Amino acid sequence: AQSVTQLGSHVSVSEGALVLLRCNYSSSVPPYLFWYVQYPNQGLQLLLKYTSAATLVKGINGFEAEFKKSETSFHLTKPSAHMSDAAEYFCAVSPLNNNDMRFGAGTRLTVKP
Amino acid sequence: DADVTQTPRNRITKTGKRIMLECSQTKGHDRMYWYRQDPGLGLRLIYYSFDVKDINKGEISDGYSVSRQAQAKFSLSLESAIPNQTALYFCATSLAGGTGELFFGEGSRLTVL
């Protein structure tokens, strides 16, 4: 079965600083990988997804993630944090052709002025 | 209007009461899911349905039941609610044959006293 580990339940950065949210996955088959964002009192929205095409994936709001098979990682980055990026971020893994998606515990991002 | 609509958005109930959470979608997706979100645990799958006649248990189905009344409707029931079922519940949909990307409702916050 697949699983996801997000390193760091809380990350705090200053506005304009680099954002790095870490995600490692475990999967017995080639996975699809996802990052979702949850703003307060809202459902989850897709930020970006890896589906076995390019290993560097660009998403909405300036976020990107790189799939590294050798490290079983899919870390999320953004060069310059904005106050509006404050939210909770979830990494998720799903086996190919299977909708049994598993989520990490989430990382809450705080952006300081 | 939201593509995935959950009702009620908030509910407070007492131990032993029967509760139903409802989900309807206008996305035309075949696949529907119920997840619960708990702080520090991420989202965990309760039940999923790939079409009206197909219902499957997820990771944490004990104490829950579901009904797929139509392609667009998927309800979650707690037959006898208990306090540790206090959580935020999300309905989601996905497209059969797609990459597994989930589309979420805004959530139903349930408190069991």
C-alpha cells in the first residue's frame, strides 16, 4: 500500500522568502503524486500533480514540485512567499489507474510580514 | 454555485443519535468519496463509490455507512454517533479513467457531544 510522510507539521517563513514543504512517499507501483492546498473553512484545491510526464511540475500561484524517484520525494517549492500563501498543504499519492489516494498529515504554512 | 455541495456545513449532535451527511455534485463524475479530516492525521478515506452499484470500504469505515442514491448523490451516515467521530468530513469526486485528481466539497463539520 502507498503512504505519504510530510516532514514538519508547521513551517514559518517571511514574506518574500523561499517556501519549501517536504513530502516523501512510499508506493509499490509507479505513483501519481499531488499537492493540495486548504485555505481556512474551505475544501482542498489542487495545486499541482505529477502523472509520469515531466519530473518538474509547475502549478498554480507560482508553486512547483520535483519528482525524484531515487529519493522517493516530491517536495513543494515557491521562490518567494506571499501573505496569501498562508494555508495548510497536503501531499497525496495514488497508484496508477487506482483512485485509492492517501494523504499526508499536512503542513501548515505561516507567512510573516 | 459549487460543483460539489455538502449539507449540512455544520452539525452538533449528541452521542447515540443518527446523523446523515449529504453530498451532491454537478461535475458529472462517476466516482465519489467520503473522507474525514482530523488535526495531525490528514485525510482518511471512509468509503468510495465508482458508480451507483459499486460501494467500497476505505481505511476507516467502521461506524459509518453510505448510500449512492444516484450518480450525483452520495450520502454518509453515522448510525449511532460517538464523540470520536467529531471531525471535518469531506465529499470528493473524480473522473473515471483520469489521473485520480479529486474535487472536494467545502466540508461538513460534525461535533458529537
